[in-house]
Amino acid sequence: MEKADTLIIGARLIDGTGAPAVERDVAVRDGRIVAIEAPGGLSGWSADEVFDAQGKVLAPGFIDVHTHDDTHVIRSPQMMPKITQGVTTVIVGNCGISASPVTLKGDPPDPMNLLGDAAAFRYPTFAAYVDAVNAARPSVNVGALIGHTALRNNQMDRLDRAASADEVAAMRAQLEEALDNGALGLSSGLAYGSAFNAPPEEVQALAEPLAKAGALYTTHMRTEFDAILDAMDEAYRVGRHARVPVVISHLKCAGPSNWGRSTEVLKSLETTRDGQPVGCDCYPYNRSSSTLDLKQVTGDIDITITWSTPHPEMAGKLIREVADEWKVSQQEAAQRLQPAGAVYHNMSEDDVRRILSHPATMVGSDGLPNDPLPHPRLWGAFPRVLGHYARDTALIPLEEAVRKMTSLSARRFSITERGEVKVGFHADLVVFDPERVRDAATFAKPEQAADGIDAVWVNGVLTYREQAVTGARAGRFVARGAASKLDAQGAF
Ligand code: ZN
Ligand code: CU
């Protein structure tokens, strides 16, 4: 008689590759998937635990490719916002900001402050960060990118200029240390003031060590507004120069004058994909969120304040309301609120649907775990795609929704043996109810666990069940694996 730690019986298996759901029983032992059989095929097996998944979907645990959980995985290792969604792996270090390697001279510059205050930055090397993650034993696995802005801030006296050749060399040395210790790649945040004056050549030079390591480049582009096509070209050029895959972060058409252009934007992506590996991620909402950017306070969209250091009482109000109350312009109000965080009502739903449904698009939450009134994407992104977009509005088949959160993500980021339900792979698994799964987090009440996520295993360990954590935390740092040979249908 064969023995397993866990048998999951009677599930509709969606394996993550996009293949149609099939009825399967699955056996897990020592953190790995050891058998997948047609119903009844595991009747000769015994197990410590048998999970009846009748009528439910079994899928690979979701991979959140776009997070700012760098310090959260250490400070709050239970990772409630993510485990409750069925997320089993997070990728940190996006948008040019990472918790390591970082040595601060004072306060973290905008937007590194999204990750915490100065005390949160304690990892002068990437190796130190890896040790801290493993010591914290988060409930989810953690892969990491290295932020261009973080490297700039280490090496430069001021961020409103280009880096010198010596500074780029010093940044590269730090990036190489991180790559040697398993970092997945380099991220940039060129729209932010802390990186906006970095010319394309600076990023290209910094990206050069990525190819040898089999790593990739991700970018919060220089603009997501009217000049978005130029910004995309800039991103592709980095990929061509350094011979590395490119992921465009949270692809969107921002600003009313730009609405409806997702067709053009996706056309650019498609044309480029014929010649080089490029893809994108997005979150399933038509509002964005970040620190409060004075450049975006133009009066043509609503902006909700989520936090403000001098005026915490303004959280939840529109900037227009704050301006009225203070009898000043919106620009003046925004200045008085700084430093602050905001939600921008800056996308059209048609564009969101078009970008999310494109086969090259992965799901990433871009959640901001340190925000006291976080955008609901932090707690809701994955179940919202499964419930609202795949089921309720039939944007994409459920199998395709799952692929965008699992195998596509794992292959792109070279996270090996995860992202599929396959014999030999790590047992990162989620069981959810396809009829009930839905996001509960709203803009007004964002910190709410999703409905319909029945069970989550991380590395074979049951971590979440019946809307409660088990207390077990089995996540670990995941190093970059060998770059996958991208298949013909374009894993990228
Ligand atoms: Zn970003
Ligand atoms: Cu981001």
C-alpha cells in the first residue's frame, strides 16, 4: 500500500497550463505532488489526511508576480492578505523598489517609503535579505527582484540626475551579488521622480549582467499616460540591448485622454513578441494606487487619499473634498498632504478587460500592505479574476484565468517546479469553490478575506482552511531556477 501525507479526492483539476478541467485525485508526500490519477485511482493509498474536494476546483497555488511585500513577509509572516486568496508565492522588489540590497543615508526616498520607514531597511546585501526571509518562515514562498531605484539610492548623492559610469558600475556589482544569490531579475520605476532622470542608457548598462544569469527585466514604465507607446519602446530596447526577457508591470492606459488605447498598446506588445520575449502583468481594477504624485493632481480625475503623514484624518477623502475643506487648490492640498498615498480613478473598464484577457498578461496584485487604507487589490486581486472576470462576466475561461496566475508566471520568472499541478512539482495547491469564489475587499472596506477559497497548501503543508489559517507556515525563499525553454505558444 502506497502512503501519502495528503490525498485530495474528487476535485476538478485545473492544472495551470490552460488545459481543460478534468476529474482527478492527487497525492502529496514530503512537499511534492507524487501521484495524479483518475477518480478512484488512488484507492490503494493511505494518507494522514484525506481532503474531500468534491465539486471544487483544485489548482496550483497562485503566484503573485507583482507585489510590494518585501518587508511584509518578514514583519507579518502569516501573510493574511495573500494566503486568503490562494496565493502561495509572492514576487517582491517590483517598480524599482526593493528592501535589499539597501543602505540608507536618511529616510527612504519616494516611493521606497511604500515598503516602510527607515527602520524597515536592514538588508545591506541580498544574502542578508534571503536569510531574513528564511528566518521569518513566511506562510508563502518569496522570490525577489532588485530595484533600480534602490541601487541608485545606495550609490548616488541625489536622485534627480543620471548615474555616472562609476555609479553604474557600483550598482551593477550589487546587482550581481543579488543574482549570484538567486534574485529573479531587475525592476525599474522610471515614472517616479527618484528614477525619472535616469536615461535609457543607464538602465541598459545596468541590465547587462542579467542575461548570463538567466534573469529578466521588469518595468514600471516612464509613463502610462499619452506617451505610453514610447515608454514601451524604451522597455523593449532594454530587453534587446541586454538580451533579456521584459515584463511590463501593471500595464494600463492611464488618464482620460488615453482611454480606449489598449488595442494599440496590445498591438505594440504583439508585434514585439514576434521578435523578442516581452509580456506584462496587470491587476483587475480600473483604479491605480501609489504614493501621491503631484504630477497626477490635474483635476481631471478623482483621487482618494489613503494615508498622509501630516494629515492622517484625511484618509478616505477625495482630494477635491480636502481642497474644498481647506479652501485651497487641489495642487496646494496635495502639497500639504505630503508624504501621502492615493488611489487614482484613472482607467477605463474596457481597457482593463482588454489587457487582462490578453494571453500575454499575468495577474499581479500590486498590493500595498503598509497602507492603512489599501487599494482592495491587496486582498482581492486573484479571487476577483476568478469570480468577477472569469465567472460572472465571462471575460475568459476559468482555465485561462488560472494559467495567468500560475504556469505563465512561473515560466516567465524562472521559478521551477511550481505553477502546475504535475507529478514531481512542489505541492503548492489551492482548492476553491468555482460557484462561490469572489473578492470581498472593497475600496471602503479593503481588508477582507475572499470567499470561496477552501484550502491552501504551501510546500505540501495545509496553511489555510475554512476561512482560517492553520498556524503552519511552510513558505521559503525561492531562488531563480534555470531559465525555461519557452514553448511555441509563447510561454512568454
Ligand atoms: Zn508600479
Ligand atoms: Cu508596483
